[in-house]
Amino acid sequence: MASAPAAVKADAGETVALAGKPAQKWLTPFNIISVPVILLGVVLIAIRFTRGLGSVTNLSQDFPWGLWIGFDVNAGVAFAGGAYVLTFMVYIVRVQKYQGLVRATVLNGFLAYAFYACALLLDLGRPWNAVNPIIGNSFGVHSILFLVAWHFLLYMLAELVEFSPAIAEWLGWRRLRKILHGMTLGAVVFGITLSTLHQAGLGALFLMAKGKIHPLWYTEYIPILYFVSSIFAGLSMVIFEGTVSQRVFHNLIDPMDRTSYHRVMHGLARICAGAMFFYLFLQALLFIHEQRWQYMDSPMGLWYLTELIGFVLIPCLFFMHGLKKKSLLSIRIGSVLAMVGIVLNRLNVSIVAYKWYSPERYIPSWMEIEITLAIIFMEIWIFRWIVRRMPVFGKPPQWAVEQDSRERALNFD
């Protein structure tokens, strides 16, 4: 196998040093803010593992699931849903206009799952027992937690296989890249199956809390709601990331992808609007079938309407307005509101509506918030490091393009 050269000329016109670090400005607002947050987060994580959960969190026996589960895991996994939606569109439905977004979205999904797995370890009182759900110990192989654990683990591996051709291209491993590229379609099909089950499985975990979650949020159909909402959550994150990437990584993005940016964003907005409309339709059916109007005469009822109207219906209208008027601004506003709505929904299910009748409430400590921010910033740092070195946004090297062309020709014959 050929060794990677010291430096290669990227197709976008920027020289990327493979052995070192690409030239860049270090005193940026993001770096100035994120570095202290990460350093403090590392210190607090060390305190958590040496002195226990009580030293940094407000968790208790009555409220064992807090911010790290509600936001880092519940909302974070929903935001990673863009990977299975886009790979389904590109590899299964063959909508090639989204091809330029696939690698960045799969990379983000893999990093999200990896970092939120770390957040899950933080939340466990005895993290060394994290292997128990995977092997079925103490839970049994028929438990939802056993299924979620295996879905989580296998989907991470599937996403790694999906992204691995980019790593092989970066290192110049031509033979291995050919093998990995041939495995991509199988990994995509496997990953889509796992992800759809995993998104619904997270919701199914809360089926065990009947009587503890407010009736406005508890339903036997919560797995379906979690799955449907992950579609527009993931694509809203793709729209948001695409907007940021157009500014931050503009010189790395292939010129053809920059040209089709507006058309791609409109396509994603159309899918988001459709998924949100279907989600609202399901919520309306549940509202009527479960007679939820009896709970509307309360502060929780008002909060429920705020979530649905303010952060599902209104973003849906923004997406529809953006499609009608060809307005990227409306689409971007819709994506941000939809992301806020997903965070709100996941926190409502796992924290706000959980034991709503209890006089004592869980409020995350500043250290829990700080560690969550540190995890997010660390993920962004690694994402940025990879994007600036590997062919994520730009075209693959010429030898990889020729390799794919020969493969297509053989399949055609």
C-alpha cells in the first residue's frame, strides 16, 4: 500500500498538511470560548469519577435521569438522525443531489454517538457495569435496554464503515479503500435498520415510566413519535450544519456542491415540513383518542401547547414559507426552531414531565451544564480537525474517482 505523502494539494485549492496541522488562525472567538470550557470540563469529569455523581450533579434516587440523559443522549441521538435519512435518500432512493452532504452527516452522526456514549458513562453511578446491558446481564436479552445498547453499538460500527473510505483516501490506502467502498451499501442498509429501531427504542424506554410521566407526554405510541421526530430533527441539524459549513469550510467544499446548495436546502426543508406535518397529525390523533383536553386547564397544558405550536407548527410554517418564497432565511429559522423544539420535547419527557406531581424538582447543576458544553465543544473540535484533513466536503483524490469509475463499468457490463 502506498504511504501518505507529507502534504497533498486539496481539490478546493488549499494545501493540507497530513503530517502536521493546516495553517489557520488560532485566536478565533470559537477557540477563545471553547478551550477554557473544555479544560474546566475535563477537571469536572475527573472530579465526577473520583468523588462520585453527587459531587457534580443534582441527581437523586427520585430523579436518576438528568441533563446528560435528556439532552446529551435523548436529543443528541435525534440530531444524529440526519445520517440514516440522507444515506437512505442517496444509496437506496438514489437522489444524488444530497451526495455532497453524506460524508459530513455520517461523520457528525458517528461523533455524536461516540460522545453521547461517553456522556452516558458519566451518568452511570457504576460505569464499569456499562457492559451489562450489552451482554444481557441483570436485564435479560428481552429487555428494551438490551436492544438499545446493541443498536447503539452496532450503529456506531456501521457509521464507521460508511465513513471509512474517506480515511483510506486520506492515508492513500488504495486496496483497502476499494474493499471498504464495496462494503458501504451493506453498511448503509444495516445502519438504516438499526437507527430506525434505535430511535424508536429510546422512546420505548419511557414506556416503563407509566404513571410517572405527565399524561400529555406519556403515550403507548411514544416510540413512533420519537422515530418520526428524529427525521426532521436530523435534517434540521443538517440544514444548520450546512449553513455553518458554507461559511467556515467554504474553501474546502466542492464548487459543484456550492452551486447546488440552495436546491439541496430546499429539498431538505420539504422533507422536514412533511415529517413535521405528519408528527402534528399523530399528536392530534393522540390528543383526541387519549382525551388530553382535560389536562389543558393547567400550567402543564400551556407548556404542552408551547412545545407543539411554538416549536413544531411554527417551524413547519417557516419551512413551507421558505419553499414557497425560495427564502433560505426562513428555512434556517425553521431549522433552528425545530432543533430547539426537539430539545424541549426530550427534556419534557425525561425531566419536566417526569414526576410532575412531586414537590421536589430536579434542576441541573452548573457543573452538569458545563460538562455538557465541554462534550459538545470537544465534538466540534474533532469534527473540524477531520474535515480540514480528510476529503469530507471536497472531491476524493483522482485515483479514488478512477477506482469508482472502473467499478461502475464492471457492474454495468
